[in-house]
Amino acid sequence: MKLDELKGVASSMGITGTTKMRKSDLVEAIKARQAGGSSAPAASAPAAAKSETPEGAAPA
């Protein structure tokens, strides 16, 4: 797909900020939205990388 087509798809899915996104960012945002995630995969990536153990607790 072309960049403007991806922007249209993203916009129709309710993804905001598409005018500043690169093509690869748009593809990732669309994939994340289709999977039920947020529209900003870069913002959600650090949260996903966090461990489930509370700070200061020793991992099992």
C-alpha cells in the first residue's frame, strides 16, 4: 500500500497522529489496532517490556 492509503486506513480505524508517522509506523499502528492494542505502538512497547514483578521484588 502507498503511504496515503495507509493513512486513510489508519484514520478510518480511529488512529490519530498519522500525518507525522512513517510508513512502517503506520503499519505497526494498524496491526496494533487490529490486535486490540493502542494506536501508538512505540508508546506501548516499553510497557510490554516491563516485567510482571513489582519493583524491589525478586523474580521467581
